Amino acid sequence: MTAITIENQQVLVALAHLQRQTENLQPVFEAVGQQLRSLIIDCFEQEKSPDGINWAALDPKTIRQRRNGSNKILQDRTRLLRSIAAPGAVIAINSFAEVTTDVEYAVFHQFGTSKMVARPFFPSEILPQNWETEILDIINNHLQN
């Protein structure tokens, strides 16, 4: 959907330091990807964007049309959430980590449409600071081991 850039200098310096210690960064990026996935799942559970902004409430008409009258946002059938929680949703190699979904309508929820408000669950182009801090912790843990 969107490539994420890490601009936090502490993260970049720590990653460069780790890169000097080992050629195989895949385990680090695997851990980063798993943590990013966990943070994305938190967005669903808290019904907030990665930046902490509450998602727009569901229209009462939408709630009435749902199975069992559920008011959980983006979770009527949980297909989107399950796709992100699936084992294959995290892709990690030696130079990056990716969390993905194969649900074709995810983009409409992420960015909205002319008739649907956006309810972002993936970060925009820059990670929120608290997410970068979590990544820094992962890198530092790998540096200490």
C-alpha cells in the first residue's frame, strides 16, 4: 500500500551499528515486522489510527445491516484483521520488513473514498514516534545479544 520511511536518527544509527556487527539482518527485520503487525492489530482493537486518532463511528444504518448488530469498526466479518494477523502477512528479508494484506478492499478503508471515510490502520509514510521507539528497542536488543 504505502512504503514507510524511518527518519528517526537513533533508529538509523542503531541499525547501521548492527549492520557492522552482522551481515544477516533478517532476524531483526522479522522481529520488526512482527512488532509492526502487533501495533497494526492494536489499531483494530482500539479503533484508532496509528497516530492515535479515533476512527469515525459507524453510521447507525451500517450497524443495523450487520450480522448481530455489531458496532465493531472494520470487524464485522474480521476478514481484513485476520489477513493481517495471518502468518504470511509479515515478510522480512535482510533489508526490510513488510506487513501486508491480500484483502482487496483494504485500500478503501485505509484511504477512504468519496463515499467512505478513511479509517487508517497502516501508518502513513512516516512511522509514529512510539512505533519508532519500539523498533529501536528491538534493534538495541539485537545489539546486546
